[in-house]
Amino acid sequence: MAEKAILKWWIKSLLFLVIYGIVLFLLAGEAKWIFAWTYLASVLLTILANSLMIDPALLAERVKLQEGTKKWDVFLSVFVAILGPFLTLAVSGLDRRLGWSRFNKPLFQVAALLVFLFGALLGVLSMAANKFFASTVRIQTEREHKVISSGPYRFIRHPGYISGIIASLMTPLVLGSLLAIIPAILVAGGYILRTALEDKVLQNELSGYSEYAQKVRYKLIPYVY
């Protein structure tokens, strides 16, 4: 059963990667887009790192919507993980074709790519440390859900979400589109809202989380929030 779920995770992950490429190159109207290929290679690298470092049970958990997911997170999780990123890529592709706010600054784009990879690494490390890092917000009683305070969780309470924010904001910069920053900011805002809502759920419903929150004071950025 677990093997089937992991296979579904691979299929889902690679399917999203292929669709990312189709959206970018189809809307851009060209395939000779070096930074789009570089971006896709970075996403593939992240998928491979996840497959090697993350608990297989967690990969299986993340394949589908699980029972107990908070109703407000059904839409919010879809927006930050699927709808928002696709909109960012679509705008980037159209901007490449039509030149609304397109820019070509290779050194700047490479710097943005490095920051993107840092965010991706933070996400991988967060999921590697936290076997309860589900794709939606819920208390996983059937998996004996407990507080995780190792890895990046020693410094902030929601490192996976700051990873998503970094990836969202860096994507349009890697792809050379200023206009695509608008949907990217909406995605980042979705992550911030999700952080606040999830933190409240954990404080109210997960044993030991309030004590953990007193020790690790910041949700996303040390000394800021």
C-alpha cells in the first residue's frame, strides 16, 4: 500500500513538473529559454532531494487530501501549492512573449536562483525533520502526531512556510518577469495567513505545542514574526 502511495507521489510530482514546463514554454512561445530550463532543473533537483531525505510514510501521507483537514485549508493549500504558482508561471511565460515587464539581467537572475535553491533546501530539511509535515493542516492522531523541535524547527516554528515564501518570490525573478511578482506576492500572503491559522490550531489542539511556542518565539523570521 505504501509503495503504491509513493509511486503516486512520484507521478504527481513529475506530472506537475511537466505541466510547469508546458505552461512556461507554450505561453512564452519559445523553447530556448535558459532560465526556464534552469528553474525546471532546480525543481527536479528538489523533487529528487525530497525522495531521498523524507520519510516514505510522509510521502504517502502527502499524496491526497486526508480526513481531518481543516475546512479553511482545503482552498488555502490548493492556492499556495497549485493555483498561485501556476498563475506566477503563466504570467512569466506571457511576459517573456509580450515583453510587459520582461528583463534580462543574468547575474541578478542567477542570484535569485541561488536564493530559490536555499529556500528549497530549507523546505527539504523541514520535511526531513518533521515526519508530520502533511500537505494540509490537520492533527494526525492516527500517526501519533507530536511536536517537532529538531532541525530548522529549533529556530522558527514554520520553516516549511518560509521556504514556500522564498520560492514564490524568487520564481518571477529567476524567470525575468517583474509583473509575475504580483501573483507571487499573493502566494506569499497566502503562506503568511496559513501560518497564523495553523499556529492557532496547533496551540489549541496539539499537546506540548504551546510550551514549544514559548521556547521558539518566532513563526517565520527570527526577531520579526
